[in-house]
Amino acid sequence: MASRPRLAVTLGDPRGIGPEVVTKALAQPLDAEIRIVGSREQGAGSKLSELDAGRVAGQAIEEAARLALRGEVDAIVTGPVHKQALHAAGYRYPGVTEFLSHLAGDVPVAMMLATGKLRVVLVTTHLPLRDVAAAVTTERVVQAGRITADALRDWWGIAAPRLAVCALNPHAGEGGLFGDEDERVLRPAALALGAAGPLPADTVFVKALRGDFDAVLTPYHDVGMTAVKVAGFGSGVNVTLGLPFIRTAPDHGTALDIAGKGTADAGSMRAALELAAQLARRRR
């Protein structure tokens, strides 16, 4: 019988709810070997300075990535971090996704959010909305799509992944009336990937939830995140695609305002742990 998957779990920012939700999520048995990276003693609501908290969170991510790259764990699950604290500590990345990309050798990655049947991949992540149209290029969409298709085959075991491309403009541009990016940029990408679309945002996620697609490529952060949060608030999982190891995380932040009160919902962290174990088991 195969050994259980090995997971390295970081606690995130020690001032936030990370330590609490990890403890709660692991209160029920999980068919995996768990290695906690970070100090439980600091606990939620820690009075560490922003600089120290960022250093603790960043060093834990570095150690978890090293364990995965050395083959000592099969997957990592990262607790919620505070980007401003990471920046204060010298980790100047837009998010953990980009940080892990660097630690793995600057490999191309993509951010997926998953809940139930819905899997959404963000073509751009943390950008001002005014910069999105220029950042969404055919090449960028194709790269995200290829990373997604590879992950769906290798990690999810889907032999022939069905992708859809979400439109950028209302009604997919309505023949150019509301912008030409959908025809000029997104349609060539969809054709190159063998994907459906571009399909308007107000229909593509409904189709995906019905099982028509295995993943939807979305042009900007909020359109994808909103779909996932509405479809499964409290159970969504962030998955970094393209890494040489599996990484999942809850789909929420540090919630500094409720840290230490014992009220944090651990549903998303539990889902992240279960998905990491499931993907690691299938990958073996």
C-alpha cells in the first residue's frame, strides 16, 4: 500500500488567523503526514512588528519550498500572509505565487482558484484595473492555458482538458462595439489552445459549473475571484500551477481584525489540505 502523502504546512503571518485555522483544520484526521513549518507558539494575534511578522512568514515559505524541491514533502500548503509585511521584510513580490515561482527557479506559473466543479485561472493577478487591457496579451493567455492544461493532465488526471476563455469586455465586445480586445487578443489565444471562447463573463462560469469546462481562463483578478467566492465562499482553494511541486492555500487573507478571537472559519484551509493530499496522491 502506498505511503501517505507528505505535506509541509506553513502558518502564515503570525499576527493573523493562519495559526488558528491550521489548528482547527487539522483537528479532524487527514490521510497525510503533516509537517508544520513555523512556530505555533506565536499564535494568532501575535504582537510581533510588521517587519518581524513578514520575516517569519517569508522564511516559512522558503523552508517549505526547500523541503518540496528536495523531495522531502510531496506538497506544500501555505497559510495566509500579509503582503505589506512581506514587503517590509524584503520579500518584494506581488504575492506568494510569484515568490514561489522565483524559489523554484523563476519558472512560469499560473494562479488557479478552485471550488467544487469550478476551476478558474487568472491570466493577470494583482494589477490596477486600468493596466489590465495592456497586460492581457495573446501570448500571456496561451502560456496560462498551456500551464493549466498540463496541470489538469498531470495533477488532476484529466486526459483531454476542456478550457474556456472568459471575455474581457461586456458581451465579449459585441462585435467591437465595446472594445476589440476579445476578437483581436483573446480569440487567437482560444484558437491556439483549442479552447472555447472568448465567452462573456456572465455565462462562462455558469457553463463551467454545469460541467462544460474543466477550467476557465480569466483576464483579470476580480472577475475570476468573484466567480469562485460566489460559487463556494469559505471552501475555495488557491493552487499554484507550473511549479515542480504542488502548492495550495486557502482563498482568504490574514483577517487581522479577528485574529486571536477563536472565530475564524477553517473551511478553506481544510479544503486546501484535502486538495493538496488528493493531488499529491494522484501525482504519485
